[in-house]
Amino acid sequence: MIRYFSKKQIRLDKTVMVCHKLSMKTFLCAVVGSWMLVGFLFAESQGEVPANPEVGSVENADWIKAHMDQEVTITGVPNAKSATSAAGHCFYNFDHSEMILFCFKAVAETLPADKKPAALMGKTIRVKGKLTLYKGKPQMVIRNAEQIEILPSSATGNPAPAVQKKEVE
């Protein structure tokens, strides 16, 4: 059964709302939604917005497509194609993925040596940022060094490739 209000004033926690032919369900949805929004905005202003606990892999194309234009965390192992261009921009490429991490020259110049493309080849990294499309391919732009975290090889379950040394006799 749906109840309708006819120009009644309803007082909830010092908030006066005038309802004209609103169903009870619609009214409650509006009230609950507004309180949720107020709570979220307050938490955001206090710096307490929970981070997205889900972490994706650069190799999971479906996950990347589903999270396009969102702030996410991804993991992967940069390959040998990762490099710094002649113009000074950094590119981090991954095997079995079209995903690219891109870093403009101004930011690339501030990266510590251990977070440059050549230093990260074969190491498992976790990167936080916004997924976007560039020329139809997924990318994430690195805006500061804190976005890149170098993980121990066991953190993702994928060990970093081992380098085998041959003994010279």
C-alpha cells in the first residue's frame, strides 16, 4: 500500500520538508539518500573516505575495461619495452597487456632512480591512479612517485622473474 502526502510538513532532525503527492517509499529514499550524501561529504572532508580495496592486474583486460575512468590500484611487472623516450617521457609496458603507464617529462625528472622504467623491469609493482583511454588503449598517467610501489615478489603470488647466473669455469 502506497501512502500519499498532501502538502504536509514533515519534520526530521531539524529539517523541514514539504511533500506534495510523494509516496512514502519515494520520500524515504530521498531522505536516506540525502543523509548518505551528507555523511559521505563529511567523511571526505575529514580525509576518511575508504580506498577501493579491489586491486586489478594489468593482464586482466575485462577488469580494466570495467573500471575505466575510475581511480584504481593495479599490479604488474614492467617488461623490456619500458623506457624513457628521447623527449624525456617515461613509458611502462607490460607483457600480455595493452596497458601502459605514462609519465610526463616534468614528473619523470623528479622520479627517484629506483622508480624509473629501466630499474623496474622484471619487478612487481602496484600503481594507484585513474584508468583512461589513449588512442583506444588503456593507460594510467603517473603524476608523482608515490603512485608507484615496488612489491616483494610474493605479494601478488606472481614471483618476479629470476635471473640465473652461469658459473664460468
